[in-house]
Amino acid sequence: MAIWKKEHYKLGEHPRAKKVMCVETGEVFSCAKEASVKTGISRPRITDVANKKQGRKTAGGYKWKWV
């Protein structure tokens, strides 16, 4: 990947990044990776909950949804 792309695709700046919200706290993150970094919860678990994967209701004790 070109250097200029790496610089522009920093945390939450990817053109396809989707905002995710923690339902209990109401906090909105620019992407699942940012939410993972700030909360310490696994990114795949956050996305599983936001995508309503069968059998997964919470990640880190919180409910998540796409904004």
C-alpha cells in the first residue's frame, strides 16, 4: 500500500469505516477498531454484536449497534 494511503487510513479515517455506538453509554465511535482500542473489548466481538450474529448479544457486557 502506498505511504500516502497508510497515512490517510489511520484509526477511523478509512472511507468505508462505519460508526458504532455503545447502547448503554451512548458513546459513538468512528469505527469498531476505535471502540476496541478505547474500551479494551475485542473488535470482532463488537462487530458480531453490531451485526446481530446469532447467539451473540453483548461484547464486554455492552450492547453495540451501527450508527
